[in-house]
Amino acid sequence: MKVNITIDGIKLKVDDSLTVLEAALENNVYIPNLCHHKDLIPSGSCRLCLVEINNRKVQVIACKIKVEEGMTVITDNPEINFIRQMTLELLHVNHTQDCTNCMKNTNCQLQEVTSYIGTNETRIEQMRKNRPLIPVDTSNPFFNLDHNKCILCGICIRTCNEIQGVDALQYGYSGFDTLVCTFLNKPIKESVCESCGECVVRCPVGALIPKNMQRPSRTVKTICPYCGVGCGINLGVRGEKIVSIEGDYESPVNKGRLCVKGRFGYEWINHDERLKTPLIKKAGKFVESGWDEALELIAKNFSKYKSHEFATFSSARCTNEENYVIQKFTRAVMGSNHIDHCARLCHAPSVAGLAQSIGSGAMTNSIKEISDAASIFAIGSNTTESHPIIGLKVKEAKWNGAKIIVANPRKIDLCKFADIWLQHKTGTDVALLMGICRVIVDKNLIDESFIEKRSENFDAFKRSLKEFGLDYVEKITGVPAKQIEAAAEIYASNSPASILYAMGITQHTHGTDNVLAISNLALLTGNIGKLSSGVNPLRGQNNVQGACDMGALPVVYPGYQKVADPKAKQKFEKAWNCKLSDTPGLTLTEIVNSAYNKKIKALYLIGENSLLSEPDANHVRKSLQKLDFFVAQDIFLSETARLADVVLPAASFAEKDGTFTNTERRVQRIRKAINPVGNSQPDWWITCQIAKKMNRKGFDFKNSEEIFNEVALLTPSYKGISYKRIEKEGLQWPVNDEKHKGTPVLHKDVFPTASSKAKFFPLKYRPPAELPDKQYPLILTTERSLYHYHTGTMTRRVDGLNQLNERELVEINPVDAKTIGVNDGDKVCVTSRRGNVDAVAKITNKSPAGTVAMSFHFFESPTNVLTNPALDPVAKIPELKVCAVMIEKG
Amino acid sequence: MEKELNKILSSFQGKSNELIPALQQIQEELGYLPGDAMLYAAEFLNVPESTVFGVASFYAQFRFTPVGKNMIMVCKGTACHVKGAEKVLDEISRQVGIEDGETSADMQYTLESVACIGCCALAPCITINSEVHGRLNAKSIEKIFKRKKAEEKTNE
Ligand code: SF4
Ligand code: SF4
Ligand code: SF4
Ligand code: FES
Ligand code: FES
């Protein structure tokens, strides 16, 4: 509602949700302030925003008072300024007078208020205490904290509490000694701080300040290249270099917030080791070559192979346009459907499972809806670490009163925010979820009308629940029956309820069953197809959703049109003007095996580092070595690219135009900020050149927009999207035509299945393929670190991220550590049936007894040498989350 | 440690408003607030660890280092100050070999200056554990500590 107020005689109509300070600032009336920030709850601590209200001669603080109808406000008079000046002088007494050497100079709010209010230097000098300077805390690799400049406004403390939910900082000590403190006033790096930098961007003075602060000469709006959240960023460019990143406040995804990788992880873009020219292996050594030579060599060789001997690994790091071109090349030029990408290792079960049950394998809801859910069930997702900005949304939901259920074998950070933490044994998800379903059915908490109107196969499913009595479930999962009951009740009786899940669900030999169990649970309570209510697989890579959408999969063309469907085949044959194969291709893991058996002879690998990302890495290495002809295209010479015959230098995300589709199906523009480094080229350009060298038509694209227009023509869900429409803000598919506004919530009225109904699936519990035994007594599960991304090709080349997490740590429970006889920080050797890896032990209660955890970011400790390549029979995803290992002191 | 803390906090319910009494209880039992104990309290009371430290460091009553067997408090209140508290502190410091705020390596003594302890008539005065010593001068101080040290010897 709007109200009428008068500020300094100016009549204004303002929203009644505003404070007096906000109303003034919004209307370009300056009121001095230091502790106010638009993202934070007002604290009223600096006491500079004094005003007089309704002609009463008392001064009140404007940031704490809401506007009211008829209010009159006076923002300045001699009394007000006198008090402000006193307060301000006290701040100066404790502030180093060193503006010219301060990086915040000319951009500092203390300077701003001082120039407005004015101070009396003599008075300040009289009051000044000669306390010794406090040493600057330089421990964090990305920013410093200089207490001598801190004005104790509390903005950093409130940011870390209200926005980040980390609470690394608090006021410590008292009186004149008051400081912004971490626990025990230790250096920031040793605290729980996650280095997100949110406090740094909000500090009004030069107290919290980035270490390497170069002002950019221009900024370019684009999308973070790391995870599937797809945060909006502004790249700061100076000359040909990226010198800063800031969060994009206009982005509907992150509203300006970023995690540590997104904000600080850009050093790799201009890194010396970037590939700058094509490399051809001659007599076992790479020799630099020109583009023409390399492309001709590739064209000549690729032409030699029959379609079933050729395979492509596309990349979820690349743009939609590039994935489209790459799959078009594989299918139209090479006649092969052997194309796949790393989605096989992450959400293949979601694509396969959810397609059967609810018709589509994508998130049913938007990221921003998460904070409005009444309950959230996060299973197999270490949300705060793997999808940090979505993690913030879960915390926000909690603060809004939502009930949070976390199911995870490990004591992840999110457990702190959970109402119930179900610590089930690794790989027992089906039993746990079916147990919860059983409780919901037994207690009759089901949504009968939804089940009747919108689903099928309920009775068969209900029968299969018989097996999952709580005694049985408790025995398998290790979770007390009482907790299972409580979780079921919370989920079923707090609607809208949203399920979030990730690799902990999918990377199993029963990954598809896990996914089906999740959709069963959502259907049972009708928690799908509504705002804040649905099934949400959190996608991993920046563009893994897009790579799937573009048909970089062996069984589908763009838009999930099946290669085996004659109609789809005909459509694409006509569009691409060629004959296509209707035999579904091999999956990533199968391609590796076929290379081993010499059935696949030539491989075109783009932006994948299979030696670190796939299970049983030794086997992958042997397989790739058996290839006749192997082309790798990447931004760095990855461990895998070293095995190639030809290596092609690709441009990074900062050097090209295109689109990424994030985990909530939002198609967003990325923009070229600098020229490709050296002689590198965008991936789409490279693939098109190879096609042209092979004399194929249909690859004459002048820019990425032309490619996108072809995508929109052939992909129904992208039909209504154009670069023009997503210039400012991305759209969420399906976008059915040029007028359609996109689809934040899927399945509102019908499910995109044959019957238009969702389907229940009866399930049985199957244990993981490899369980601990005498020789290999521990379960190894894999996880991710907040500070690194995937195989570390990018983040390991960012000095500061390395400092925050420098090596592989095997997280071991104290009980197991005792049995093995290792201490925190000891070198250990981890061995499975497939190989062994050296790493360093970290003793922690995060891991339950009997289970250890490792990431796979470090080439020195290639965890995937250990993991089990056993596959889920439907989705062909390997069981990366469970294998049996033993640990010895190294 | 964990078992001990569990016992110390057994009478608390785990609510955030119990923070100050819980810290007092810990200090009562352990003599000071070790870092691990504060972390334990943080988790038990569901309060951020930074808040636990913030609150604990705000109040002068809490200490973060262990105290010696003998807690020496030297009064620096007005009366004692006028009567030479500074000299008293220096002398004690010489006797036990530690500065204000420190604890001796053998964990026998902790030396701390404090505000008025309410025995102004006896100024300058100190307390050692619960005994008050007043009207001090260099000689009497030397005597006190000689006796203390002798006691220690016999105790051994
Ligand atoms: S460090 Fe900056 S944001 Fe934090 S209290 Fe000090 S001045 Fe405010
Ligand atoms: S960088 Fe982030 S986590 Fe660290 S103190 Fe600042 S807001 Fe908190
Ligand atoms: S949450 Fe993901 S997309 Fe957002 S800044 Fe972090 S890595 Fe980038
Ligand atoms: S801005 Fe209102 S008190 Fe600081
Ligand atoms: S001033 Fe020392 S006891 Fe009062």
C-alpha cells in the first residue's frame, strides 16, 4: 500500500513497507547512514540517520521507523547535525587517518558521511587514544580485515548471519576494545568462514577489502561458469584481462549473491597454462601447429572411420549452441549416435527415472520458490557445499519457518539447519524412502484426490510397500523407526513440500530406483506441480541441463526427441539434409569399454577430464590408450588430453557468446568479455571447421545466435526463446512460442507422459554392488568441496582456492581412525580392488563410523582409481557413491 | 573432555538463553573456558561459536586461559592506587616471575590486577585465592611468598 509523506517539504507517495531512511534514499534525499544496507535488517547502531518526525523536537533514527500516512520528516537542522557530528567524531577517533593509502578511497561511506556532516579536527585529536595499531588479518587468500579501519557498523556480522547463515563473525570484547571477532579472535582463515566475500562487498569502509583490487575499465554481464545454479555475474575487464567479478543484482537466480568460486575463482582465465595453439603428437611428443594443419589431419582421419567406430564425449561445460553443433556433427556427419557427456555420471537416473514417472527429468520448480516451501526434504544433496546459492535458499526457508528434513549418511553442514536428520547407511535410500511412503499410507496422510485424478499404478505400488515395515527399514537403514515416522509426518503435513536431491541419490547401481522412490513420495502427497512443491534434482555442471536438452545423449535428438522414433528421425533428416541412424548409441561408460575392446576406434572428446571423473580410472586410461585416433578439445592440457593424438585449444566462457541452461531450466546468455586467448577458438567454431573440412553443409554459422535460432526451430521446449528475449533475464523452458513467458513450475495440469498421468513404481531394495568385507572393511563415498570444482582444471589454477583446500583429505571417523591407528594429518594409503591412492587423513565426526569420504578434485590423489564402475542397469550410471576400501598409514 | 562437559552441562536444557549460566558453570568446574568447551557449549545450546566467544569476551568474569593453583588478585582501585598498588604489583611480579595477566609455567600462580575488592581500609591489598592480605609493603610481600613457597615444598 502507498502512503503520503513529506520529507523536507517534498510531498511523496511511497510504499508503506519502507522505513523513513529507505523512502528518503529511494527518492534521492540523502540521509547520512553507515550501518544501513538494503539487504539487511536495520540495526540502528551507527545513529547517524537521525531525523525529526511530525514536528516533534526529538531526534529519532530513520532506519528503524516505518513510514506512516501523513508523516512529515525533517532530515537536517542544526540540532540534528550537532548530534551527528559528535557521533561521527567518536568514530574518527578510532579510525586510522590514512585515506590516501586506502583502497576504498573515494568509494568510502565514512568519507561520504564526513563530507556531508563535517567534523572538528581539533576535537578529534584531543579525544584520540594512542592505542597501538592492531595487525591486519591477512590470513584469507582473497580479502583482508583491518580492524584499525573498522567502524563497528556490524554489517559484516549481520551479512554473515542473515544472508550467509555461517555466523563466522561477532562483536567481541567490550567498550573501547570492541572488535569484529571470529571464534577465539583467530585469523579468519581458521574460522568457519566460507570466503564467500558477501561481507567484503558490503563493508562501507576499507576494513574488509579484497586483496587484489584492480578497478576494471568495463564490465560484462554473463553467467558463472561453475555449477548448475547459474548465478548472474558481472566480469570486470581491464585490457585483455578479467580483474574482478561481482554478483549480478538483476539476476533472478542469485540477486547479487555469489559463493567463493563464483566471486573469486577467475585467475585461471588468463592463466599461463591455457592452451593457445593446436598440438599434434609426433613421435610421442606434442608439437605446436596451425589450425589448418590440425583440422585437416582430423578431417582426414575422422573420414576413415565407420559410424559405429566413432564416438564423441560432449561437454556440460560448453554452451547450448556448442552442444547442439557437436551432436549434429556426430549424428549428421559421422552418422553415429555414440555421443554422451558427463550427465551420465550425475543425473542419468533422473533423466531416465523421472521421464518414466512424471515425464521430465528436470527440476519441477524454480530456485526462488525454495524459500517459500513449508517443508524441504534434502536427500543425497550436500546443498551448501555443492550448490551454495541454493543452500542459501534452504536456510532462508528455515528462517521463514519451514521444516527441514535432511537425509544423509554424513553430518553435512545442512544438518545444523535440520529439524530432523536421518543418518541412513550409504546406499539404503530406496528402503528409507519406501519406509517413509509406508508410514504416509498407513497413517492415511496421502492426497487421495491427487492420486485418483493425476496418477496411475497406485495399487501395485501400495502392494510393494508391504515389504517395508519399519522394523525391516530400521534394520537396513540404521535409522530409528521413530525418526522415520516423524520425517514422514513432517513431509506429508507441511505443504508445499519440496524435495531436493543430487548425486547421493543418483550415483548408485540402483540410482534409477532411488529417483523413482522420490517421485513416489512426491506423488503420494500430491506435492508436485505447484509453487514451492515438487521434485528437484539439483544439476551439477553449469550447463548439464542444456547439454541434455541439446541431445548430447545417445538416445535423443535435441528436446528429448527419441532417435528410435521414426517421426523424429524424419524431422531431423529433413532439417539437416542427410540420412540418420535410428540405433541408439552407446553411453559414456560403454564407450570406454568399447574402446578397450577396440570396437570404438576414434574418439572426439570435448572438455572432459575422464581420467579423473570416471570410475576405475586405470581402466579408463588403458581404454583411451587403445584408441586409433583421439582428438581432445579443452582450455587446458588436462590429464586426459595428454593421451590424445591432436589437442585443440578452446576459448573459455569469458571469451565467447552463447547460452547456458541452469538447473531450474533457465536459458541464460553468456557474453564475450575478452578475445580468445592465443589462438584458441570457441568450441562451436572448431567443430564447424572440422565439418566443413569434411565437405559437409549445414555448418556455416557466423555466430552463436545463428546456431541458437536453429536450435529453437527444432526443439519444441526452446521454440519461443531468442537472444533478444533473454537479453536481460533468462527464460525457463518450456517456452512454447514467442509470447509465452516460460514455465517456472512444471506439470501444473498434466504430466508430459503418454497417458498425461504420473506413474507410481513398485520397488524393491537392492544393496550396493560392493559392500565392505574383511579385506576391505570400509565404505568409501565421494563428495565435493566448496572450494573446488570437479576435476579441478579451473579451480586448482586459482591460488587462493588452493590455499583454502590444498590437498585431498580422507575424512575418517575417530572410531575408525583408532582402529587403523592414524591421526589427523597423517599420510594414508587408500586401497580398493581396483587400485590405490595416497591422501591425508582428516579425523572428523562428519563421517559416520565405517564410512570414509574423499573428493575427486586432485590429480595427485585420483580418487576414481578406487571407485566401482558397476552400473545401474537402466541409466548406466556407475556406483560412484559406494565402494569398499581399506586404509593404511602411508 | 566430552564426557566431562556432558556432565557439567547436564542440568541445562540446551536453549540459547542459557548461554551465560552455562559458561559460568563451565568456568566454575574447569577454572577457565577452554576453546573446546566453548565449541561444545555452542553445539549443545545451538548458538554460533562466534556468539559464544563474543559473549564470553564481553564479560570480564570469563577467562580463556587456565589459572594457576594460586590466584593472585592485586587491587588497583582508587584507595589502593593511591597507596602504591603499582609497586605492590611490581614486587609480586618479581616474586613469582610473571607479569600481570599471566600464569606461571608450573601452573602455581596466576597474577591479575582488578578493580576495588572492597577492603579499602586495608589498602594496598591483594587476595590470594580467598585470603585477603592488606597494608602491604615489599617486606610483607616477600614474607607471604616465602611462606607460600615453603608450603608448596612440604605439600610435595
Ligand atoms: S569490518 Fe566493515 S562491515 Fe564489518 S563492522 Fe567493520 S566497518 Fe562494518
Ligand atoms: S566471507 Fe562470507 S562466510 Fe566469511 S565472514 Fe564474510 S560473509 Fe561470513
Ligand atoms: S553457486 Fe554455483 S553458479 Fe553460483 S557462484 Fe557458486 S559456483 Fe557459481
Ligand atoms: S543507518 Fe540508521 S542507525 Fe545506522
Ligand atoms: S581500592 Fe583496593 S580494596 Fe578498594
